[in-house]
Amino acid sequence: MPEFFNVVPPTEALDILLRNLRDIVTDKEALPLSQTLGRVTAEEVIANENLPAFPRSAMDGFSVRAKDTFGATEGLPAYLDIIGEVPMGQTPQITVSEGQAARAYTGGMLANGADAVVMIENTLEVDEKTIEVLRPAALGEHVIQVGEDIRVGERVLPNGHKIRPQDLGGLAGLGLTSAIVAKRPRIAIVSTGDELVPPDQAPLPGQIRNINTSIISALVIKAGGVPVVLAIAKDDFGSQRAAALSGLEQADILVFSAGSSVSSRDMTAEIFQSFGNPGVLLHGISHKPGKPTIVAMIKDKPAIGLPGNPVSAFVVFNLLVKPAIHTLMGLDRSTEPLTVQAKLIRDVASIAGREDHVQVSLIYENDSLLADPIFGKSNLVYTLIKADGSITIPMDTGGVYAGQSVPVQLY
């Protein structure tokens, strides 16, 4: 079993974890469209029809034969006879011939024989039966052609795509009322420690309320998973192993909070290893906060030991657990958190050879976005609450200076 403090870089830790997940097949399910927002496609979606299915006007105006408008100007307009209209939602019952036009409406069909639309702004009505065309219309101008949006057989959505509101509109437009999506991974959450009590219980001296389960559960939901919350496990091997076994039976990923360090009461690595090979893959990452992190595979399920301090648990969850959830759903790894550039207003020291994540609050001042570092120990949860995001200090630097522009990963 790897020894603690034989640390690996964060990127290597993530690669080790994801390499062990690549052969896991994600279950899938068919859901009504109304239930698929934010879910990940488990099959590519192919267009079953053309959209639009008929030529449509892109403007209010008149459907015409383009050649009847050629050369028209405000000084020498083309005169066309109005022969009627094509009402919205109806098929045309009229045909334009030489020198004729028919009223057209945005989204409606064109009159038979028409091949362009003149915007109403480019016409003047001489009387109820005649218009002046002040500018020529090119062939196909202001007309949405059959299949211009998407054609039969084209890919609508790829496999592994997180469904967005606009995607739902595209599927509905094709009459697709359901989608095949990946099932949400279930993540078992075990918080450990004799000192922990539930949030609804008044702690005695020496006790603290369980913060991490609430944080981790919310992060699981935000990442697209389903939290499976287990009871607090006491600091003895039997209780924690029983909790681990229960979590493995109920979920796709096992997450332990606390117990990943090296004191006599920290036994997460030993528990993970007790289930046999592959066992613990790494114990320790060159990262602050979150150095005593554990990554293991128990048969074909990942098990991750997060540090007990809330800030550490939060940061390492986003570093490792969130990508694992996305991988099990088949989501493309290219999904990254929203980032903005901001100017640092205070120096931030670091140690070369270690990647640091520092919480920051954002301030708008004189049309500039400023990042103010929030310094505090990793067991102070309110450093997270005060933060708008975080900055990363790379391993090969000794810190960043006030005045530098830095990318801020937004919460």
C-alpha cells in the first residue's frame, strides 16, 4: 500500500483515478423531455425530420418572385399587385405570377410560386391592391429553407452531452419527447469521528456538528449525482468498515470524510485496503488544502477519502470526486468551471512543489474586477461562505503578487 507523504501532483492523482474508471459501463434510462435538463445523453440523437419542414418567411412582408424586384430603387420602384395573403398556420391557397405579391408573416409559409420575401420596411402600399418595392430581393432572401436548421439524419446531440434549455427546444421542434440519458451515479457519504453530532443536536463540550455531509451532499447534487447519506461512523475499525460495506452496496462511489491523515484514529486507508485489491492507489497529493487525500478502487468502485476539514473536503471534491461523477455519466472531461479574470489586490505566498487553492472574494471597482484573497485555516467553513471563487497557485511558482491578473474559478 502506498505510504502517506509519498505524494503525487493533483493532475496525476486525477489521471490515476480516471484511468481506473474508463472501463466502467454507465447504465442508462429513457426519460420524458421535461425531466432531462442537466442530464447527460447516453446515445447520440439523430434528426428524424427536416426542420423547418417547409419554406418559411423570416420577416413580415410580401412573398414575391425575386426577378420581379430586380433593379428596384426608391427613385424607381417596382410595382406589384397584391393578390392576397398566406395566414399563419395555413398552407398557401394562392400563387404569385409575374408582377404579383402576397402578404407574408414571420414563420408562415410563402405563396406558391414565390422564391423570396421583401421586408415590409422596403415597401410602400400605394393602395389596397398595389405596393411599391423600394429595394430588390435576392433569390431566397428572408426565406428559411427546408432543413436549413437541421436535416434528416444529422446529429442533433452527441453522446455524453449535458442537456441545456436550448437543447430541449431543438428536440421538441423535432417532435422528440424523450431522450436516453445516463443514470445519475449514486455517491455514498460517510462522515467519521467520535466528536461529530448531527446538525439538529446541541454539541457537548468537545463535540462539533457534522458540516461535511451537508457540503458533500450538495456538491454531489450539483455535479449530477445522487447522495446516499449514511450515519456518522465512530472512530473504530468495525463501525467504519461496516459503513463502507453498506455504502458500496448502495452506491457507485464511496466517499469517506475525515480519517485520511496519519494519526492513530485515522483508519480510512486501512479500511479501503481491507476489501482487497486493487485497494489504495494513492495516499497524499501535493496540494493545499487537501494533502492527506486517499484514492482507492474496491473491486470496480472508486473510494475516495477526503480530509475532514470542510475547506479541504470542498476543494478536493471538486478536484477528484466531481470528475469521477462526470466520467461515470459519460460526460466529456472538457467541462470546466466558469472562469473570470481579476486583478489580485494582495500578495499570495506559496511553496514551490505544491499546488495551492486560495479562496477569493470579487470586488467591482472603477470598472475593474478585483480579487481579494481570503486567508484562513482549512477547518474554517466561513472562508468558503465569504468566497466567490478560488485561484490556483501552480506547483512551479512561489506565489503571485498584487496587481497580477489571475483566473478565478467561480462558485
